[in-house]
Amino acid sequence: MTRKEYNECVKLHADSVYRFILKNIRDVDKARDIVQESFTKVWYKSEEIDFAKSKSYLFTTAYNTMIDLIRKEERMVRLEDHHQRHDVARNDFNDLKEVLDEALKQLPEIQRTLILLRDYEGYAYAEIGEITNLSEAQVKVYIFRARTTLKQYIKRLDYVLEER
């Protein structure tokens, strides 16, 4: 990839990579750091990367960088704090986007990542498998489970709202 192609890659994909990372970790500063680090890694490997595959390579790099950060932070957090869940029903949603964002927070990390890649970014199952190092069958199973969980969460929320 040439310098011009690299700059085009930044222009074309910086926003979508940032949105993807931010949806996963919900921390603006960390998301910016991950995106910047990902583009730096892509720059160092730019001579080896085909421009046609730069988007996939960038998302893979960003995903792996995010996972590394999450694992590093988890080592610093006590196990009991990490596994604590907050299943508080919220009744103050103003729109569907808020409901979906809250539902996504309920998913395990891998399922949330796959849903975001498939439904928000529009990747094909095979491409998601390449990015996450999962087989296409595993990707489909995780996405199915995630969608089932999302449906159950929204149904539970509907029930709570009907009871009001």
C-alpha cells in the first residue's frame, strides 16, 4: 500500500473503526487510543498490505488491539468485581437506539463484537471470521445466540413497561 493509499484508507475507514471500537468499550479516550494505535500498526505494515484488503486488515488490527487492552485491564481488576452484573431494569428509555445500546451492554464481549461487525458495519460472516479468528460456523452460532439474547432482553423490557 502506498502512502496515498494509506491516507485514503484513513479517510475512508477511520470513522467506522472508531464507532466499532467505541460501541464495544464505551470509553471515548480508550477508543481513540485504540484507533490511533491500529492505524500506526497498519502504517508499519503498509508495504505488506494490499489496499483492497486494507479495511479488513484495519478492523482485524483494531479488534486485536482492543482485546489486548481489555485483557490487560481485566488482569488489574479483582475477579469478583469483574463478574458482578447489574441487572437493573431501566424504564427511562426515550428511543429505540437507547434500548438497543442498553441491550448490547448485556451481551458477552465476543457476541457484542460480532453483532456490531455484522449488523452495524455490514461485514459478511466469512470476513467476520477472518477478523476475529473464528470459523464461519462459530460466527453464525455466536450471532444467533446474541440475537436471541437481545430479543429476550427487549421482551423483558416490554413486560416491565407494560406493568407500569
